[in-house]
Amino acid sequence: MKFLFLGICLSIALLGDNVFAQKHKIEISKQFFVNKPDHYHDLLYNLNEKRVKRQSDQENSEFIKELANLALKSLKSHSDYGHKLIQVEQVGNVSRILLENKIKVSACRFNSLNQKKDLDMHPEKNVTWDDFFVCDVCEFTIKKSDNKYKVVEVGCVLHDSRTYRYARQPSPLGGYQPIDVDNENIKKLAQFSLDSITQQTMSKRSLGLIRVVSAKSQVVAGINYKIDLIVCEKDSTKKNKDIVMDHKNCRSCDITIWEQSWLNNKNVTKVACTKPSELESFSNVAATKRKRDIHEDTMVGSKINLDLNDNKVKDIVDYALSSVDQQEGSGVSHILSKIINASKQIVAGILYNIELEICENSTSQVDGKKCRICNVNVWEQTWLNTKNTSKINCNSPYRINVVESNLNKLNKQNYDAEERFELKKDFENFINTHSKIYSSLEEKNRRFRIYAANMKKIKLLQNHEQGTAIYGATQFADLTKNEFQEKYLGLNPSSAKNKILPMAEIPHDIAIPTEFDWRDHSVVTPVKNQGSCGSCWAFSAIANIEGQNALKSGKLLSLSEQELIDCDAMDNGCGGGLMTQAFEAIENLGGLETESAYPYEGHEDRKGCQLNKSKLKVSISKAVNVSTDEGDIAKFLVAHGPLSVGVNANAMQFYMGGVSHPIHALCSPKSLDHGVAIIGYGIHKTKYTHKNLPYWLIKNSWGPGWGEQVS
């Protein structure tokens, strides 16, 4: 397999010759102490002899405020933008007369420079803990000498401001503190974790949150949240209020989320779930209130007309259409031409009445298509997870030549019946070609709608293609953009630890050929398949190291990506990562095992890292960053082997072969989301200008069936 991609769409993530990145540590403890500060600010205070013996409450209060301002100055080095004073408490007796005073200061760190500027301009603005991400609660010891005051000792506890109000008693250093399960931030984090839980448990259906059982937080370089929650599978993957939970397939999960709020960054770092079981088996979950339909406030017994474009109506129509096919029993399936009317009644559940025009799904064009009007009643009881057809009445068939489809405006454009017939036929071929299996007829119909919308995207890509690429129904053609990104990409620049790699020395004195392919030199292993795991970063890094090892040892070994997924603590396994961090992790682990010794599974191992150091075959020593100049990249590639790079995968979901040169808007270097390996380059002639332009030859990790096929 090879994938040809114009250089304008590439941005180098890193690379090396025997690659490694030097160690990088971030250590921010929950508590810090300054015994003899290198920095301190004197507070000048001229004593009035007549006031020394008697201080009024007002004078004492003003004095404490001045001490608090001095304390804030001493905190300057612990925040880029400074602190905002929230609360001051005196510890013991605070007096200008005493040689030593203690005060307790609660001060929150500004979230951004803009927030600081705003509050500096409007000091009268009232702020609370809720306006900040991180706050310090500090006890200061301030000594007086020659009428001057200076901070001599400070002990601080760092808090996540959103949870601190629920637990004002400091927890042990480095420990966890409990959080109210009704905390809004905890609820948001629980929802955020659902995609990771779905992926980790390899659930065939998406998961919905039933309840947060417990939650606690730990201050690290950010905040670690441990959340115990109950999730159940959904009977539909549509994200709307009509979702019904399957209470027979539920799990209890413990998750850990690492959040750095000031960087707007959070990652699920651990997922541990029980096997699926009935909801009632979890004794710590109270009986769940089952929601009625979203229109539960409607008068019982009355009919309500529904929006024909509503997602719920589409689901009911799909179910009704399958019921018509089963009743006909002729072996001829039908497709929807249009929905005429849709309504519902609140009964012991919801009774949907659908009037629709359907046509036989046949390829015969003689005398047009056989169509008919059908009236179908569907009775749904969401709390029982049941749906039944209670009535089907269809009139005699009639023939039409062209039928307009008003419901399925695929990708917001009308498809006539003929187009839908062809799409249905193409979709069936797609299913057979890629051995697709869907859990239900409803799911199959949903995938057809996604497939049809993607065909529109493919047409746009092909019409605007500037190279020679062919786009079509790849194995990913029934996936939404978000599903494709979550399952098959995984490059995560936001997880970077701000590490800067040294720049590579480019060999300027070498002459490079017009075309080059490392596969011709036995340093590239066969194409691998990452599956539905966002581990492209691991495959990209391993491809680089496999090439380096082959050049150095003369032996091509297939190395283990699963080792990185299980053992690399810097990245997020199937949740994404960075090649730079993968190289550093390999150095810390001591090296890599072979693919056969540590085989690929496509998910994080439930048992954790299974590394056997006695089986390590390849180690690395350094990593370097290659110039973004494409001439330099080519020279370095020829001299040092395959390179690990990040690309923008916008056009890759439907790529089938040729030189891919999509429009510039799809090639933003700010949106790199997929890790691959450059293994060569060449020259091709552009589609419209007929100019000769270079391309990069890419090794991907989506299996040998994807991309341009090698004869």
C-alpha cells in the first residue's frame, strides 16, 4: 500500500536517527514552603508613637490588609499573572507592635492576562472562587525589624477553586479529597469520559450516564479526578432526548481524568469497568427515574403533529419501513419516497402514526417504479425498551417515473427516487465488500444515511481535487467525521509537555535523486492496522524506529506498538498521543519488544504494562526535529531513513489512490490529527496546471486494504 500526499499538507512532528527525546519532568506539589525566601518586599510603616499602645479595630484591619498585600507580592513567582485576594484571616494576635505576625490568605491565580487587566481596570468588580481555576490558601509568617515587615516563611495549599468550597479542610499532602457528586464540573467530566469508556470497553453501542456514585480530586500538575459512575448502553446512537437506556447492559466504572483547566486541557488517563450486567445488580445505585417522552406534558389522548425532519420521526419511519417489508413477505424491499404526515398520541407509552409513500427497491426501469401510500402505527414504550407495529394499511400500488424524497435530504440536498435506488444498491455492495455487520435494521438505515451524506462529501472532494487522487467508498464510508476521528486518528498536539527537541543537522553536501522509496531498501515493514484505536502516534513512531534499526543492524524487525499503548505513561493509548513523547517513553522503558513477543490488541491491556525487559530488542538514544523546509526534509529522509510526521487527515477518510492534493483549506498545519511515516517521495503532474510537483510517499496504519494498492 502507498499513499501519495503533496508536501503542502505535511508538517514534521519530529524524527531521528536512533531516535530519543531527553527527559522532561513537571513537578508541582500540592504544598510548597519557603523558609528563607530569596525574594521579599519590605513594607514600610512609620509608627506613630501615640498609637503604639492602642490600636483601634479599624487600624488593625487596615494593617492586616497591608500585610496581605505584602503576602501577595511574595506569591508573584508562583503565577504568571499574579493573584487576586479573596479572603484574609488573622492567625492569633496580629499587631504592629508584635515582632512576628501570622495571617492566612486565600488568593486565586488569574486565569489569563486578559482577566488580570480587566480586574485591574475594574477593582470594584466583585469576584469569587468560581471566577478562577486555581487558588492558593497560604499561611504567612511576617517579621518586623526596624519598622519594616518582610515575609520570612510561607506554607501554601493549592486547590481547584471549583471544588474547594465543598471541602474546606485541607486533605493530606498528595492525597484525594471528596467532591459533591452534584458538582457541575464533575457532571461535565463524567459526560466527557463516556467516549473513552465506550472505546475502552469496546462496546458495540454508545454509552449513557446513569449516575455519578462518588468523586474525589487530587492536586498534581493540574487536577486528577477519580470518579465512580454507572453507565448503560443506549438502544440508539443518536444524541437526543429520546435516547433510551438498555438497563440490561450496564457497567460500574472507575475513571481518572487529568485536567489542566488553565490550559483548557483534559484527558481520561484510566478506565476500569465491570462486565455488563443489569442495572439492578449495582446495589449502590438508587432506582433510576425513567423519563417519559419529551412531550410528556401534552394532554393525554390528544394527537400531536410532528416535524417531519425530526430525528425521532426518522427513526420511527425506518422502523415502520422494515415492518412493511416483513408484512409484504414478497422478498422485495422498499425505500422511502416521502413522508406525508406524522403524529403521535400519549397512551401507555407513545403511539406514532406515520403516513408515507414507499416504492419497491428494484433495479427494473420498465414502466417506472411501483409505489404505494401506507399508514403505519408504531407503539413505543421507552421504559421497557420495546417498539411494536400495531397497524399497517397500504393502498394498491401505482407506477411513477420519478419520486421526490422530502424526508431524507441527504446532506441538506434533495435526492430523487432514482438516486436513492442507486445509493441503496451501492450501499449493499459496500456492505458486502467490507463485510459490514450492523446490530439492527435501524442501525443499518442510520449507516445508510451517513453513507449517503459521505457520498456528497466525496463528490466535492473529487470535484476540487488538484492532484490525481481518486476518492470513493472506503471502509470508513459509513462513519461520521467524529466517529472517524475518534477511532482511526489519534495525534494529539494538545497533550504536548512543551518539550523542545534539538534541530537536526541537515546533510547539505549530498545529492538526492528525483524519486526515492525506502521500501526498495528493505527498511519498511508491511502495512499494519491500528483498528478502532486512536494509536496512530505509536505506529508512526514505531515505523521510524523500525527503519532506523534496519539501517543500523541490517535486519528488519517488526516492533511492538502495543507496548507503547500499555506502557507509555506520557500518552493516552487509544485516546491519542504524540510521537515525541513516545520516543521519550521508549527511552524510559529501556527499549522495544518485537511484534510477535508483545502482539497488537487494539486496546489498552486491562492488566496494564506487560513489558518483559529480557525480550527488549531495540533501544534508542535521541530525537531531533527536522526543518520544515521540504528540500531539507528530502535530504534528511534519504540520509537517515523513514520519518515520523503529523498530517491533516481531512481527505484521507475517502482516499483510494493517486496523488492527493485537496484544496488548501483542508491542509491546515494547525489541525494535524494523524500520525504517519514518510518513506519516500516522487514527482507528478498536476491536474489543472500540468506542472510537475513533488509528492511525499506515506506509510499509513489502516491495513493493506486502504490507499493505493501495490501490484
